[in-house]
Amino acid sequence: MARRIDADMQQVMQRFQVPGAAIAVTVDGKPVYSSAYGLRDRERALPARTDTPFEIGSITKQFTAAAIVQLQEAGKLQLDDPLARYLPHAPHASEVTLRQLLTHTSGLHDYFDGPDAEVDALVTQPIDFDHLIARIADQPLDFAPGTRWSYSNTGYALLGKVIETVSGERYRDYLQQHLLAPLGMTHTFTLADTDRLAGMAVGYRHEQGTLQRAPYFHPDWSGAAGFLVSTLDDLARWDGGLGSGKVVSAAGYAQMKTSFATADGKPVGYGLGLFVDSVYGQARVGHTGGTQGFTTADMYFPDLGLRIVAFSNLGDKKPEAGITMTNLVFAALHPDIVAAWERPVAGEVAAIGESAKASFRQLQDGTDYSAFSDDLRGKLVAGIGAGMMRSLGPYGAPTAMVFKGTRQGEKGTMYSYVAEFGPGAFIGYTVRLDEKGRVAGFAIE
């Protein structure tokens, strides 16, 4: 298994040009494997190590969520309180609750939204909380609170301020006093500390096809939404402590890992600071993290007692190295489960399969949209095609397009496929065809 993990890791790192990475595997809370790959610093040719600190990005959100649950258990707040009870002057404070902020169902616009070049320039500079929130203060809610799910860093920035208001402590100090120190997490820091951290990984990302050092990411811009830096060992202490009642009660942790349901009863796949979903047909609870130069993932498979953590110093969001690496490690550990999941469903129509393959490659290439209906081709040419190309192109050509069955949609039969790109990398792709056999609708999952 170790040889397969190492071989697949090297393949992914080469394919996606990942500078460095570190992974750790535990089963039933016991460490069974860890390894590091590549370079933490390309310019100085310094190797990544299993004790190298990496930015963990939005994995920070589960620390913020745990702090809120902890304060509820101390009787200092309630998750279903309106935000206005703690931050009366915040945007839409009387319309949204703390629970909706925690579950990304508030409808608050994300303060990171904007042209990439503009945001890149802004996030290198300091900004105070009021000016950060002012970026979305005049924006209407994207939807009625509790009715939909949309990932929003704004909610977690506000939750960080709620923690400060209720506890009387700075957010960073609250984490240190009530979460990090009790668990012995002596190697967890913030983006503000990176200049003085010995052995800290350097972040990179691709810009116009070239791997470059990522721009500086000021901690003011991420804060309670994603400014922590940690090591594999420290994150293992966190995971063990959170799951064993050392941070919040068993009931509190159960809330965190239970998917929120919208007003119509549909689960959103996210609890309190944790995604609640599945991969390879297996239940999964955890979170990914992404900053300018890093992508990470901390994933737990409760039915197997398996946890896989992956750190990378590549900030590309498509494909995302952190989650790809946890997927490939799972596949190495449980090849039979993955083989069963990858098995095509019977009944595929060859011509439809060819349409799916051709249309997917055209979305990646961003040029000839001949596999699409006239109406959809017009929309792709008008603008949405460019976004598809940026999102799908970096994966490279699929190694397989696996048929996963059909379902009836409002406008006709939907044909589901999984596009595979080598170890750990895959994308769900669903198409609907018109009477001429051209793709008249599609979905990327």
C-alpha cells in the first residue's frame, strides 16, 4: 500500500506540477502512515517534511465553529439567535442567525467575490474588520436565509467577531486559550506568524501556465474564515480532541457533523464548519482549505474509522491538489471499494457516451462547440464557455468517461458520467440531449 500511495502521489504531483506535499493516515485514531514529497521551497531546493507547517485555509472554519458551539455549551449564546443580538450593526443582522452563518445558508454575499486580478491586489494589503464587511454591506441577500446553500467566507468573518464580542477576547487569543493549548497544539499559528516560522512551506500557483510563487495573503482577509497554519501532527491532535469530547461535548460534535437541511427539508451537505458528503460511495466528514498558495484536506470516513489528511503548497483551485491526494490515498487503501464504484452501470448507449466525451472535451478546449445544441452553443460562445475552459482545462484529457446511469429531469432524460483523470481526480458530468443527439443541457458536479 505504501508503494502504491507513493507512486500515485508522484504521478499526481508530476501531472499537476505540485511543488511539495505531506500526508498522514490514521485508522481508529492510530497513525498508520505518513510521508512527505517534493519541495517546501523551490527556490532553495528545501524538501517538504512531515513536520513542515502549511497554511490550512478553510480548515480553520471548523475551529471557528467549535468555538461557537463551545460558547453555546457555556450558556453564552444560542445558535438560533439572530446575529443582531451580538453584532447589531452588521449587514442583515436581524435577518440571519448564527446557525445560518455556520452552515453557509445565510444568503450573505462572499466578500472575496470580484475580478481575480482585483482581489489578488487587495488581499496583499491590511484591512480592518469594518472595511472588510463594508465590501458586502450594500449587497442584498443572495437568497432568503435558510432556503439555499452557498459558500460564504463572510459568515465566518462575522462569527469570529461574535466570538470576540461574547468572550471578551481576541479571536486568536480565544483559540489559543480554549482550543489549541488544552490539546497541546504547539505548532499551530496564523498567517501573521509565517515570516518567523522555521521550515514553513512556501506557497505557489500557476499563472498563465507557469508555476510561480503565490502573492502574499494578508491575515486580515482570512481571519476566522481561514488564517491558520499547522502541521500534520497538530491537526491530528485537533481531530482527536474534537472527536473525543475534549473541545465540545459529544452532542455538540454530533451537531457539527450533521448536515443542515433547508426550509424544504433538503440536506445541504454541510454541518457546522464541516462538509458532510460521500466519495466512492462512502460517507465522509471533513473540510478542504485553499489559500493563494496552498490547498489542503482533512477527511474522515466514519464507517471505516479512517482519516486522511493531505497538505500541498499548490494554490490552484482546479484541480485542487489537497482533496485529490486524500482521494488517491483512499483508493490505495481500499481498492475493492473504488473498483466497485468505478464499475460502469449497464445499459449505456454508445452514441450518447460519445456525445458526452466529445462535449466534455469541447468544454475543456473552449473552441469547437459542435456537440452542443444551437441555443447552448450560443451561450457558451457568449461567455460561459470561457469559465468552463478555465475550470476544466487544467485537468487534462480524461483517462476514462464512466457511465453512472440515468434519471428523469424536468426537460428529459439526464445521463450521468464520471470523468476520470488519473489517481484521485474525477468530475461528475451529466448531460441531456436534444432530438438531434446534441447536448442541450449539462451539469458539472
